[in-house]
Amino acid sequence: MDQFLAWQMKLIHPKDVEEAREGTVEVIQYLREIIEERRKRPGNDFVSYGLSAEGCGRHMTEDELLGFCFNLFIGGLDTVCTNMGWQMRHLAENPEHQALLRAKIRR
């Protein structure tokens, strides 16, 4: 997780263009390793799905598959973390909503 968060900072909040390039290269290298691993041993995950999925009568090209995986990586880190952060902030600032959730859980 620490490595993923470091890559996220390089990609989403880079100090300069070189840091963004470096982060992109590192993530792509990691994703290529995962893709190759799933080729050998498919699992029940999105990368394995991407390897087997067909659209318009064909499988994804290597570049399409890498783009698919890259979008999942970025979306899974930045979007989810940001969304969860805003949800927690909302609950911290709205105790009545906390109480509502607690009441629903107790039912």
C-alpha cells in the first residue's frame, strides 16, 4: 500500500513533469508484471477479466489492456480514497447523520 500511495502522489500530485513521468514508468512496469502473472495463472480479478474479455469480436491489444489496468489503478486509489475522505468529513461535521446511520445498523 505504501508503494501504491507513493505512485499516486507522483501521478496525481507531482512536483514536476519528471516526477510524473517516473511514476508512470514505475506503475506501467508493475502492471506489466501483474498482466504476465495473470496470463500464467488467471484469477478472479479485473486483470484476468481484461485478458479474457472480447469486444467487437476481438481481445484487447497490449496497449488497450495496459490502459485498462492503468485506469483501474488510478481510479481505485485516488477516486476511492478521495470519496471516502469526503464521506468521513461529512459524517464528522454532521452528527445527526452519524446517529441516523447508527440507528439503521441497530435494526
